[in-house]
Amino acid sequence: MSGDFANLLADLKEDEVIKLTKQRLDSGEDPMKILEDSRKGMELVGKRFADGEYFLPELVFSGELLKQVTEIVKPHITETTSDAKRRGKVVLGTVAGDIHDIGLNIVDFMLDVNGFQVYNLGVDVPAARFVAKVKETGAPIVGLSGFLTPAFDAMKETVEALDKAGLRGKVKIMIGGGQMDDEVRKYARADAYGKDAMAAVTLAKKWTGAS
Amino acid sequence: MAKTGVTAAKKWSEMTWQERREERFKRWLYPRDVKFVSPAAEKSYKERVTRFIKAIKLEEPDRVPCILPAGSFPAYHAGTTLRHVMYDYDALRDAWKKFLNEFDGDTYSSPGVVPSARVSEIIDSKTTRWPGHGLTESARFQQFVEGEYMKADEYDRLIDDPSDYCLRCYIPRSLGALEPFAKLMPFSHLLGMPTRLLGACTLPEVQEAFLALVAAGRELAKYQEVIRQCGREGQAAGFPLFHGGMSQAPFDTFADTLRGTRGIVLDMYRQPEKLFQAMERVTPLNISLGVDAANLTGGPIVFIPLHKGDDTFMSDKQFDTFYWPTLRKLVLGLVEEGCVPLLFAEGRYNRRLKQITDLPRGSVLWHFDQTDMAEAKTALGGNVCISGNVPTSLLITGTAAEVKEYCRRLIEVCAPGGGFILTGGASIDSGKAENLHAMMEAAREYGRYK
């Protein structure tokens, strides 16, 4: 049954997923098991995205399904269990002066389903907020997203701010999105440029020693 | 009567699309109301337009034409900022004039790419943010705020009467000062009794909205006068206007501007039929949008920025189902009226190359950003004109020598046989002047056809 649930979610069968969620709760099943199956389903979505079978619409819609399932299940959860083992922490955000978030959220999604703890700071994030979040979380990885050309300088300034705060040696920095490429990576003095969300996952795994 | 304003021997309705296009090309070549500053400027103007016409028609011009991807670069080149020129029209004009005097690309770069922040403030635009207004003062781009300006259950209302939908639903949500327009009655209620229009106008908030509209209109007129004056001067100096009009892929009308990314995805899964119906409904409207603008400006090129159909946004199947059919109709509709659709494929269109080949030979112009240009030439060369794609990163962070070398290789791959225009992948905001000069040098040195 649990395999069915994960597959239904990954196949984006909205009605069936919702129906089955309710059925499982009604039959007294542990709500945590439903969430665990949802996680497996989302992993499948991530895998299909990485394989080029799924694209942005599937990611967004699966996210919507997960949200619905979580909302139905939440009231039935009595104990809070600690988060599952996570591979590592990543601080993520779109740099100052840029409010684009589609690519940012794809990277967030893919890192999350691949087991990373993601701190998504959203859009138009000043350098100081990246610095503060890295200090607070001790995250060893920072992902800078940007869509437009002014992001070139904003990325450079963010890297410099991390440097000034004495954190440069402690974090690996990746950049990506829109007009970014390896030229920008050199200009901003980041550690790597990722051309898509799969590249972000590969880099994060490499940097955390996971594979 | 010829819609282009050029007196033609044959009736517009009896012409083929190629004949209509020739009429538009003529009007582009011989612009009304332009007094060239010198015979040399007039000669340069005609040479430049001819270069583009030949490239579009897949013939070999004297050399590869080049469009400098100026964007908001002229503001920073003049030592000012985007924020400043969005508020100060004199500074805007001066900056773009300086650019015009110093750079000799094949087109006129209009300050019209910079909207008036004063107008946006008066009308309380909810759909854009600009430096100092939702973005830091030093921001160098005004940006669109994606949102659900149209709700999921409003397709029928839009399909039934798009004008009414715009007036009483879309405008009140996207322009804050006009929010009270939601209280207007449907205009169809005026049939037989036109004074019914006044009903809602008794409301103080509706009166305020109209006053705001008047104030915004007056401010816009001041701004437009500056833009027009610049345009006249630019053309008089020999630089042709390139974008004659603008339109939008029907999918992007909904995905970009009305429903947003999340909204459109939900619709693709939950109510695809409504989405198809609505896209079909707006397709002829988007055709008129482009044709009307081309008629007004005299420029045949209709700019269509493409967003949510690129390689990462959807699968091949989704592109074939949701994106291409109505975009293709839009393109064919524009072509039929003698316009030249300029399809700007921002991002990557590598996988799309095989899916966009079913257009009449020589009818459109593709502008590629990060698409592999060698593959684009193989897939489309000899069939339609392609342009691109000097990376913005190279233009902003690279050296003049690197830019020139990139252009040399690009020309080598794309220019043979004609049908190529050299330009940036996208536009730049800052960067080095010498890098733009290097692009022109490359076009002159390496782009000659023998």
C-alpha cells in the first residue's frame, strides 16, 4: 500500500492521493507513515526531474499535492518527531536587487528531496542576511540565485561579505540562474556555477562528502 | 486602403503576406516625419535597414548586421543610475543621447526601455518594482511582480468578455489607483442608455480613480514627448528603430502575467480545457496588439519575448500541447499581416529547435540567448533568420578581446549564407563601453559578405 501511495503521488494523481490519505487516516494508520510515504513520492518526483522525464510543472504540482496531504495529516499528529537524518545544511537565496524565485525554488525542492536541510531566505536578500544565516546555522554551503545581470555584482558583494565576516574559508558557494555562468562565477569569486538544479545537488553532495 | 499608410497599387486584402511585408519594409526604409540631419545620415539609415531586410529574407547583406544589447547600459555609461533616469526625464534623454553619439550599432536604442517611475507611482502599479520602490535604490532593473492577478475560477469571465475582464477585474488588481474600477458596471449595460455610465461615477472613490488616471496621463505625456523626441533624433541621425511593436505568446499571457507560475501549473492539471479555450480567445487579440503597434510606428518587427516554454520550464510534450500551437497561430497571424515576428527565446531552446521548424521560410526572426548557436544554425539556417548570442556575462565581466573573439567564432558559425544578426544573449545594464565597441568591430571585420 505504501508503495502505491508514493507512486500515486509521483504520478500526480491528485484525487487518488487525497482519497487514499483520508482512507489511511480513517483506518487508524500512523500519520507519520503517510508522511514518510509522501517523502518517498517526492523523492521519485526528484528522480524523474533529474532524469529529464519531469519538468517545472510536475515539481510545482507535486509540491501542491504534498501541501494538501500535509494539511490533512497534520491535525492527527500528536508527537513531534525530530527531523530525519539530513545530509547537510544549505543556505539559499536570490541575491539583493533581484526578486526572481522560480529557479530558486526548484533548487530548494531538489536539495530537499535529496536529503539536505535547506534554509531558503527568499528573494532580494541583502548580503548581511546571508552572513547572519550562515553564522546562525553553521551551514557549510551557500547557494546564490539570480536571474538578471545586476545579480553579477550582488553575488560578488555577497561573497565579499562572507569573506569579511571570516566565513569564506568555512563555506562553499555555488551560483546559478538566468544569466549566470562560469564567467560570473569567476567574477564573483564563488566556488562553482551550476547550470541547473541537478548540478546544485551534485555539488552539495560533493561538498558534504555524500554521494 | 493600405493599412501601412503606404499607397500601394494593389488592395491590402488582395496581397500575399510577402507583398504586405514589402509594403511595411518600404515604410521602414522611407520613414515619414523623419528629417535626416545629412545625406550621409540618410544613406546610413537606408544601408542599415537594408542590411536587416536582407538578413530576414535570408539573403546576404554587405555585412552581418549588429544590434547592441544596450538595455539600461546608457544610464550607467553616462554616470547616472536607473533610479535617477526613471524619475528625471532630462537625465534620461541626455544619457541616451550620449549613447547615440558614442556608439554606432545598426539600430537606434530607445530610452523607452526605461519606464517613468512617476507614472507608476501615480497609478500605483502593483505589478512592477523598481529601484527605491520595492527594490534597493541601487537596483539596476525594474522587475515584474508575479502574482495571481487572475483567479482560477475566472476563465469563463475572461473568455466571455476580455475587455470587461480587463476593465473591472485585471486593472483594479494590478493598478492600485484604479481599484475602484471594480465598481463600474459592465459597459454592455449602457446599450440604449449611455448615461448609465455615470452611475458609479457618483462614488467619491471612483472619482478619485479618474483623477488619478488624468494625472497619470498628463505625466505620461511629458515622458512620451521625451521618448518621441529622442526617437526622431535617433532616426534623423541614421539609426533605424528596430522594435515596431510587441506581443506575447498566449501561454505567457496567462503563465507570466495573469496566473503566475503556480497558478498556471494548477490549471494545466486541473482545468486544461479552460486554459486552451482562453489561449485561443486571446490569440487574435495578441495578433491585433502587434499589428496595431506596427501600423502606428511604421516598424515591421514585432518583438515577442518568450518565457515559460523554454527547455527547463516544460517538457517537449507540454510545449507541443500548451505552448506552441497558439504561439504558432500568433506568429502566422502577424506574418499574414506583413509583420516580422521577432521571437526572443530567453534561456535555452536547445530541445525546442526540432519543434519550431514548421513556419514559412523567411517569415520570422529568432533571437537566441543561451541556445547552442551551431545547432540553431543547423536546425533553422536557410529557413529563418537567427540572431544572438554574446553572453551578458562576457559583455559585463570580460575583456574587449574576449568579446571580439567570441563574436568572430559566432559569425564564422552563423553567418555563412546570410540570415544572421549579431547581438547579445540578453541586454546588459552595466559593463565596459569597449566591449560593445568590440561587437561592432567584429561585425565590420569578420562579418563581410564577399
